[in-house]
Amino acid sequence: MPTTPPPVDNPPSTSLWAKTIHVLPYLVMALSFLLTFFFWRQYDHSLNIRSQEVFNDRVDEIKSKFFTRMTDDEQILRGAAGLFNASEDVTRDEWRRYALSLSLDKHFPGFQGLGFAEVVRPKDLERHIQRIRREGFPDYRLWPEGERQEYTAIIYLEPFDWRNQRAFGYDMFSAPHRREAMSKARDLGEAVVTGPVTLVQETKRDKQTGVLMYLPVYKRGLPLETVAQRRIAVQGYTFSPIRIKNFLSATFPRMPEDIGFRIYTDKEPNPAGLLYDSVSDSNLNLPENYRGELQATRSFQGFGRNWLLTFESLPHTAQEQRKTQSRNYLIVGITVSILLSVIAFMLRSAHAGAIAAAQALKESQERYRKISEDSPAYIATFLPDGTLTYVNPALAHDLGKRQEDLLGKSFFEFLLPEYREPVRLGLHALSPQNPTQTLEQAMVGPNEAVIWHEWTNRAVFDDHGGITEFQGVGQNITERKKAAEERSRLEQQMLHAQKMESLGVLAGGVAHDFNNILMAIIGNVDLSLMKIEEASPITANLRNIEKAAMRAADLAKQMLAYSGKGKFVIEKLDLNRLIEKLHPILEPSLPTNAVLTLKLHKPLPMVEGDANQMRQIVMNLFMNAVEALGENGGEIIISTDDGVQDGESLQNVLLGETLAEGSYVLLEVTDTGCGMEKEVLDKVFDPFFTTKFTGRGLGLAAVHGIVRGHKGGIRISSEPGMGTTFQVLLPTSEPTPVEVSVPEEIENGWSGVGRILLVDDEEVVRTVAAELLKELGFTPVVAGSGAEAIETFKNNQDLQAVILDLTMPGMDGEECFRALRGIDPEVKVIMSSGFSEQDVVQKFPGKELAGFIQKPYTLKALKEVMRKV
């Protein structure tokens, strides 16, 4: 019967290889991890040794700098002592000049001063005090007072500033720590430093611990071999007070951040001997009971005492870097071990892995293609010469081209000409170390439209560092650029408005105070003219003063106009009619070779405004145009129009940020003169700015203020050599009949009677106004403040009226008005101010002011107001 053949086993070699392949990844993993931990321990140990060496070097450096700096200060004292050895008597002036020659602040920062303390025996005390007083210090005294066996008075201390003057005359032998150090210095003949002390110069502000270094000065010619001889020969001590924090800040301009140290003036780290603690001084937020990883101490003897410096490492970048290096070494080792293990495991499935990788690559390329085709961002690749090798549909669409039409063309030809060369140079400046570039550039789109793009380009390099291709990703930022430009324009507009508003407030304040001064001048001239004959020889002088004062008052009115606080009498106006009436007045001001042309749009809507102020706008703009023409002549055109202004058209209008969309009347003054640079345009409405040799520079500034007061705007355009156009926008108003008030004639013989309370904080105004009231027949009762006015009003029940200044310190006119009405609701109050009636009256809505008079005023103006009241 047939038998089944036995199974055939795999060859032993094949089975062994399969087992080896199966076990190999585990062997590789175990061995790599063991080696990683072994070498990591070795590396970490070497880092610790290196850290300790660096720490010790830093410790020795700090100690050396401290000791060297103290030695430098000792040399200064020795030089000062040498001055006494070279001179019979060192004067105060010689000491000061010697100290100045050292330039202590420059060469020895932290060195509080250079001083000399004289040894005074009790029997010589009074003679010593008198000698110092004769040197120019009559209040000199040796302090603290009291009987002692020996005194050491500070008589020289430079620089002799306010801080060091606190120590003048101080007996340092009266303080135990100082006496101990001075006695040791005297007996040893060497420089000695005290323990921690509070210097006499210290104040409550920035109080610091300090030390003093003493060096004895002995009388010349006496033996100094023994302690007893030195005690007899001692003449005094050169010394230096040292504020330790300042001293160390100068020694270490950059205080060590990785090492904390403490300085003790003792062998042991006793708190009483602690001179400085860098950790406490630096306000580091360390954990409680913090102890540095590295510790060290250094001790030495010098300057008459033992020194101990303790050091500890602080949490710092260098230490963290060492730990990070060690940790990274371990992480890298573990990572390498894992990678080796993964590679070993992958050997078992190399074929499957290769197939999977190929499939993944194919899928990745397909995903990239879909992302690129569907992305709204621009994607392009091009050669170093700019030849496009790929563009995605988004870029082709925005350029108004088909993808296939763009391939082979230069990327640079789609840029605006001014961007082509800078972009090309920037791309070719890329390097393997800096392979990317992000920039904004303007490209040409459909219908020659400019499209702003932001591109991030990456250069691809060959093995030799040469550029083989550029890959770019971009986006359309046209709207963002427009928004940024609009934001910048609005910011500039806001800054200009704020500047003009601030200048307006300043001009208004100056005009108000100026009017107070003019009040005194005009009032006194008015009174003087009434008291002398017309034929008097000084009448002409007074008339000249009056004329100059009135011109100054006109200047103040222009300043008020610029500030928007001019006197406005609002009514319905026909701007065409106003210009036609001004035409005969303007014509004579033209140069002989100039022409004035009117182009008035009719019918023109009415505007609400002050006729006088409107005339001033026309005349100021006209005179500005005349001056622009100069001797060359030309043409000036005054035109009017009306129309609806929307938000976009108001964007380039000065003061336009406050204007609402709507109907406006346009007044335009154009000249064919020299034009203006942009720098001049930016300042043309500033008060007192002028490009002429004459004039006050208030003409256009006043125009700006008047237009602002009428809630209008100004548009200006000008180019050098092309002339200038000023366009004023004023809101339109419905025409209504205007009632013209006819002023009542003032009876020449009219005079007043009764008592009038006159309130003004300016004495000169009170004096002049009181004289004017007397001329009108009134009896003035004056008060210099609101509070005084209230008291005077309470004590005088027969007052007929009150003339009240609006602007006063303390209780102003508005507050005083309320108080007066609280006492007597029927009191008649005439408000007086350098500001306009319109600005003042609106502060008192419904409060029924009896009248208003604007400073400066004449007797005639006062008479008219008082007669009405």
C-alpha cells in the first residue's frame, strides 16, 4: 500500500536566518539602550566637572575683582597721604584740586568721596573749631558733642556735595566700629576697613550699608618704628566712605546672573558681619531654603581684617543649558536606539514597507495636486530666470490668463516695472542658510489693474548651493493694502485735527489774556482823552496809542477766530451777494498785471453764518492769492457752487472728520501763482506760520478757525509752479427772512446813577472799569474774586447791577453767577469776557443774563450796555 512521504524540513541555515531575523530587532534594541545609558552617564559626568571648573573660575574672578578694586581705593588714600608728606600744610583748596584731578566719578565710580579727618586733642579743641570757622564755615562744630580723650574731626571731604556735607565736622572716633578701624590703622600704619556701618551721609532714601577705609597720616620727621611712636606721631587719617551697593555696581557693571555671593567682614558667615548679599539685592524670586547646586567659599586677609566670600550657583540659562544638553544627549540616544530598533523591525517587512511607501507617495502627490488646484492661495514654481513651470488656477484667474498660457512666460513680466529688478535681486540673494523670502509686490491683472500680492518664496538648491528653482505661495492683499492706506489717512487726519484743536485752545487763551491787557490800555486812553482838550499836544499821542491798541484788539479777534471762539452773529446769507459787494473793494488790491474773475453759480442756496466773518474768509483767501501771484501777475478766480458731499468726497477735506454727508455750498479761490510744496501745505493753517517777510501769519489760521466755528471744512490743492486752490465747504440752509435790527441811538447826555458791583481778578481791569463807571455817573464797588464778590453782595443791598468777569481763578464767573442768583434771583448780571458773546451766553441757557460786554471795551460800549440794563 502506498505510504505518505515524510515532510521535508526547511534547511537548517534557512531556519537559523529566520530565527535571527526574528530576534535581531530585540538584540539591537537591548544593546543600543545599554550603550546609550553608559555613554550618557559618561557625558553627564564630564558636563558636571566642566560646570564645576567654570563655576570656580567665576568665583575666583569675582573675588579678584573685589580685592583689586579695594586695592585701587587704597592707592587713592596713599596718594592723598603723600600729599601731606610733601607739604607742610595741605590747604582746603589744595585738597579739593587734588580730589578733582582724580576724577573720582569717572575713574572710581562707587567711591563716595575722599576725606581727611584731623586728630584733635581736647586741649586743642577750641582752637581747632575757630580755625575751621575762619576758613569760611562760621557754623562749623565738631559733633557729636561731649568730652572724649581724642577727637577725629572730618575737615576735608570731596566732592563737597549735599550728601558729603552731612559728615562735615563729624568725630569718627565717637563711633566704636570706626574707632576700632582707625586705631588699628594708626597702630599698624596700614589701610584698614571697618565692618558694616551706616554712613553719616545716608538719608532715608536709597539707604545702603557701607564701609570706611582709613589710612593714617603721620607728622613729618617723627620716628614710627613702634606702636607708641606711631600713636604720638599720628596727625590724622585719609579716608574714603564707600556705599557698598554703588561700589559693587561699579565693580561689576553687569552683576553675575548665574552666581549669588555674600561678602562677610569676618572669618565666619555671621549675620552681623554680612556686608553684601547679591541675591537679596537682585530681588530674585527663589524657593524658600534654596541651596545652589554648586557651592564655594573664598577667604583672605587684607585691609586690616579677615574677609569671607561665599558663593552658590543660581538658576540660570547656563545651568539649564547644561541640564538640557545632558537630557538632550539621553533623548537623542534613546531616539537613536528606538530608530535602530525600528529599522531592525522594518527589515522583516522591507518589501511590504517599500510597496506601502510607494503607494503613500502616490497618494501624497495626488493630495498635493488637489490642494494646489483647489486652493484660493496662489501657487507657482519658476526657474531662476523667471520662467514659469507651474501656476495653479487661482493665480491664473487673478492674472486673467489660462494656466497653459502662463507656462513658459517670465514671472517678472507680470510685476509692475518698478518691482521687477528689486524682486529679482532679492530672490537671487537667497541662500541655503536663508532660503525663504516674504515680500509684498504689485502685479498687473486684467485690464491693466494693479493687484497687490504677498508672496512667500522658497529657493531650491543643488548640491553645490546653486539655485535650481523657486517655489512661491501668495495671496491677494489688495483690500488689506487699501484698508491700511485708509487707516493711515484717518490717523493723519486725526493727528492734524488734534494739533489744530490744541493750537486753537492756546490761541483762544492767549487772546483772552491779551484782551485783559488791552482793556487797561484802551480804557485809560479813553479816560485820558475825556480829561484833556482836543488841542492838547498829547492828544495826537493818545490817538496813536488808541489806534495801535485797536489794531492789537483786531489781532486778538483774529486769534479768537482761529480758535473758533470769534464773535459770530448768525444769520441767513447769500454768499454770491456778499462776494459781489466785496468785488469793488478787492479790485484795487490787485497788482497791475493781475486779473480777478468771478464765477458765481446762481441760484445759490443760503448758508447760516456771520457776515463779517464770511467777508474775512473771502478777503484773507483773496489776499493770500494776491501774495502768491507776486510781481509776475496772473489770474485769481473766485467761484461758488453747491452740491451733495458724500463720505468719500469728505475724506480729503480738512475738518472733514466732523462733517456729515449732505448738501454744501462751495466757495473756491484759485490763483495761478507760485504754488506750495507739501511741507508748506502741512503748516499753512498753523498760527503765525508765514513764508513772507511781512505779516503775522494769522490770515489762513483765522480762516481755519472761522470755518471750524461755522461747522464747515476746507479742501486745498497746490503744486509748485501750478498755483493753489482753496475750497471752503459750508452747510446749506433754507432761506428765511432776516430781521435786521436797528440799533437804538444813545443819548449823548445820558448818565447812570446807583452803585454797581464790579468783579474782576485783574487789578488793572478793575481800576480802569471803575473809572469808566464813574464817568457814566455810577458808583463802583469792586471785588477781586468770586468769593469776595459774594460777601460784598451780601453786605450791600442797594446794588443796581453786577459786572462779572467770566474767567477767574478759584470761583469763576459761572459759579459766582449761580451764587448771586441764589441770594437774589432778580439780580442783574452783566457778563464780561475776552471771549465772544456767543461762547459766553451759551454757558447760561435760560439764566437770563442782563447783558454782555466783550473786553477790551470803550466808554461808549460800556455806556450802551449800561443804558440797556
